[in-house]
Amino acid sequence: MKAQKERLCQDVEFLTGLHPYRNYQNITSLEKAAGYIKNEFTKSGYESEEQSWRARWKEYKNIIASYNRHKSKRLIIGAHYDVCDDQPGADDNASGIAGLLETARLIAENRPEIDYRIDFVAYCLEEPPFFGTKNMGSFIHAQSLAKSKAEVIGMICYEMIGYFSDKTGSQNLVLKAPALVGRYPDAGNFIIVVGNEKYRDFNVKVHRLMAEGSGIDVQLINLPPLNQWVGMSDHRNYWNFGYDALMINDTSFIRNNNYHEITDTIDTLDFDKMTEVVNSTYRAVVKMI
């Protein structure tokens, strides 16, 4: 079984249709998003759990589902379901949650024979004002793994995987990332594995597995941990505890001018290419060891 475009679209449609928008102030919408994610895990056959914490006197939660729960080694796949300010967040990050849910569905349907556990984690509080703090849902989760001395293979973060363009110059490298001109395609029709150069071996392995037989161009970039772009999502928090972690991304604001804007809507996404991103990631996920 391969990823289904219709299911990805359904997930993004639900999340972007929530009002008020699912930012940290709108607890009711965050609860609806979390409930939807939990229900989708259940429909795929998983037992899910909530991981709760308090920030600014309010309670937030991660939703976690696991495959091969009895195995000791584990791979983490995560994405965040909150948005920045008042906007629908189709690419950032309903696309990532849709990718997470579809990957979980594929694992449940295909039942791969792997000798490790996969934890699917939907995070809250990735966005400002909590970004970069210990109140990020991914920090809460990574910290819990360290405290329990979990044997972690690595972490893969879905962050903005739905915006593409075949138009020449659409990658905006000259204006937004001049240091990358000539290193990456000029058209924004690829997906990229973004990694910390400290964990190069893990990054290269995931990229190789994704790229083999892929229906979409898969690129790779390894950057120093202090580089602004390399740690722009939940994977950053796993580095704090010594875990390999990377981000799968459509290059965010370098390509997508709708980043953190009211125009980040479902009609701007390319679900055909997004489907191929999930198919490529799935191949990597089931071949990690």
C-alpha cells in the first residue's frame, strides 16, 4: 500500500477548517485538533496516549501512538499541530500532521517486519511564543525519553511538506538564501532533508533511503547547529539529549511566501508531490536498521 492523496487532503482540510485558529491561546481548537489526531490513530488500529504539561497556567498535550511497542529500540516520527498567530497553517504545519498520520496508516496497513519500535508523536507548542523553550511539546517528549533511558535510533520531523512549484526561480535562493545558490535547484519542486552536521551519518542514511526510487527529488543539507535554518522545528530538542534528529521540509519561507501568513491555505498545497514525500519517507522509516 502507498500513501493516498485523498487522505492527506482530508487531514489538512480538517485542521485548517478549525476556528478560531489552533494557536496556543485557543485551547478549544487545540483540543479539537488533538482529538482528531487521536481518533485517526484509533481508526488505524493504534492505542494512543496523551502526554500533558502546563505552560502559562494552561494545559497542553502531545498525542502519541506506537507500532511494535514491545521492541526496545525506537524511531520517533513527529510533527506539530499548533499554528503561529491567527492563520490556517496549511503548510505550517497541517501538512506535517497529515504526513505523520498517513505514515502511521501505512505502517498499520503494511505491517512491516522491523526489529524496532516506531513512536508517532503529534506535538503542541512548537510555535512562538514557546519556540526555543522547554515548554515545546517536543522538548517535553525528548526529555521523557532521556529520563526513561530509551534506546532511540533517531527522530524524523515532518515540518512543512506541502508547498511546491515547478516554475524557474520559485526557490527564491537569490533573495532569501544566497549562500545556497548553485547548490540546490532553482525551481521549488524538491523536498529536502535538513540535518545537523554533528549527526551527518544519520542524515545521509535517511536521505539515501528516501531518494532511492523516489517519485520526487530528495535533496540533503547538513549545517552547523548554530545555523538559523537547521533547527527550525521540533527535531532541535532531541539534539539536547544526544539523539540523532532531522527535519523533512519544503524549505519553508525560502520557497513559500505564505509562511506564517493568513494566505497559508489548503489550496496552495500540491498533494501529488506531498504524497510522494510520504512514500519516500515511509521507505526510509522501514529500513532504518
